[in-house]
Amino acid sequence: SPLEIGKFLALKNTPAPSTMKWRGEKMKYINQHADQFAIDNKVSSLPVTLPMLKEIARNNKWHMYSYLEANRIIEFLNLKKYAKRHRAFAYNYKGRTYVLYDDELGVIDRNFAIAHEFGHIVLNHTVSGGILGKDKDPNQKAKQENEADAFAYEFLCPLCVMRKCKLKTLDAFLATGILEGDYALHQFSKCQTSNHYLTPVEASRLEIH
């Protein structure tokens, strides 16, 4: 059964560090953005579903469609080849933000791909040719892809909530239905190995109903 997240605690404003000397600190910063995004969008249950993702997109005035639904848009923007090579992408056009995703993805792959694109938007990643997260510098592009992945993991499967559940085995983790396969293994491993203390933002996701 889904894990229900109770009412959120009051959030204390914590200034984001101006420079990130350590990768761990950068990931913590991104996790806080993901948790705050979930709070702001009233994510009250896990797993996050496609209807929930669509509602979040609507509330943020983003236009989210599957590739099939957006076929004419993709053709108009000359992005057919790009869509074939990518599971999803976010695109800025005349002040509008589009989040487009492949219809043929499985549930977890699809939700992760969409959350990844949300990450590009929320983290204010660079835009090249209208596509968010794209950059002429390959190192910057790779960095932003890693950050968007980290955002998606935390948004869909918050570490603070999973630690509170005290899931001791990967099978128990999988049984929640939140993630599967390599996604679940990645986040389960982080639950077991990360040195961690609760931030105010994480505390606001923790009260299980």
C-alpha cells in the first residue's frame, strides 16, 4: 500500500551555500530543492504517479504531454530525431515550458524521466536550442544530467522517508513499489551508506500518516 506522508512541519529558511566544495554538499543542496519542490506541490503520498506529475505540471504552468500527444509540436519544432534519442526532454518556446516524454516507457522509467526534466527546470539549468539541461560544454552538460538524476531520485523516493521506514533489505525496499530495478538498488544503497542528519526541509517530509 502507498506510504502516506502526513502534514508538513513548518519550514525554516536555510540559505543555499554560495559555493559547493564537495560533491556530497552539492547533492545535499539538490536534495533540499527536491524535497522543497515536493512540499510546495503538496505531494502527500508515495509512490508518485503519472496523474500526480501531470497535476504538478499544470500547477506550475508547464505543458506536459507524451510524444504521441505532442506529435504536431515535435514536428513543428523539428525535434523528431531528438525525441527518438531521448526518453524525455524539457523545452522552452516563446515563454512556455514543455515537458515531453516517450509513451513507450515503463511506469518507473517514465516517472523518473519526467521527474528528471522537472529537475532541469527547478534547478535553473542552462538552455541550448530551447532544450533545458543542454550545454555546449560537455562537462557542464554531464554535471547537469547528474544533478537532474539526483533531483529525480529524491523527489520520487526521499531518503529521509525511506530511512524512517527502516527497510533493512532490498526486497523490503522493492515491496514499497516506489522504485524498481537499478533505481531501487541505487537509492537503497544510499539509505544504507550515507552519513546523514536531518535538514529542516527533510523534516517536513517525514511525518508519516
